[in-house]
Amino acid sequence: MYAKIFEFVCLRFTFVKTFSLKNLLLQVFTSRTVFTGQFFLILAFSSCLQLNSFEQNVEIAKHEWSAASPAEVSFNITDTISAYNVYVVLRHTDAYAYKNIWLNIATQQPGDKQFNSDRFELTLQQPDGTWIGTGLNDIWEIRYPLFTNVRFVKKGTYRIRLQQAMRDEPLLHILNAGIRIEKVNR
């Protein structure tokens, strides 16, 4: 019986994109399976849940992104053997005026004093005008792959700065900018 509970919990929560206690409780209490032992539920859940991702977003004040106020994210790397995918996460409203956004993205490795900067273009709309990414009402989120299968060579704290490089100052209708890092499962 406990093996079936373990299998059910692992299958149900493997596909949950964003872990939260609310999602856990909704999944457990709306299912027809009744769990009789809280201890076994916690044990089963904790043994199959792996949080191999990190995401940090910076809220853009008044939804007006000034080039003078870059969004900065820092994260700690302890595993230099595993490969990672790094994404730029951008949330905007459907009132955003352009099909793309240009970003200056600067990275700093542990121990370095200077940032290495590069310019990237993120396409936000398809040619037919529909937004790319996931949307809810008038808010859209895109996860744009910045680096794929990258290995961090040094342990320690990395920093990434995202600065808008568009002609508008400030750039309107941008809600958040950030970074998502996912460990590549092999």
C-alpha cells in the first residue's frame, strides 16, 4: 500500500511546474485517494521531490524600466560538474509596444571584479503578432534560453545584470526581469 502511495505522490508532483504548499494541498485533497498516515505522505513526498532549479525575478517599479536601473540577480553554485540551462525570464503586459526587446546582459564569476557584457535580442511576438510565452489575461511571461548545457567552472556566487537597451527611456509595460537556472537531468 505504501509503495502505491509513494508512486502516486511522485507521479502527481513530478509534473507540477511551480512547487507551492497550495498546489500540494490541492492535489492531495482533491484526489479520490485518502491518505491515512501523514507521516507516510511526508516521507513519500520528500523522497521524490527534487528542486533542481532556481529562479529570481526583480520587480520593475511602476512597470517602467529605466536603463539606469538594471535588474541584478545573484546565485550560488556549489556543483561544478553538472550542466545547467540558464534562461532570461521576462514578464510584460500585452500593452508592450514592440515585438522584441534588446538587453545588455552582464555576467560576473566568483572572484572577478568586472562584469563581462553582451547584447541580446529577445523576440516577444511571432510574425502574426501573437505573443510568445505563456499568458494569463494581459500578462505574458517568456523564458528565453541564454545558455544551454553550460558548466560553471568556479564554485561561489555568480551575478547577472539585465539592462534594457531599447530607445525608450523608460521602457513601459515591463513587469519583471530575472534569471532561471535548471540543472540538466542526464
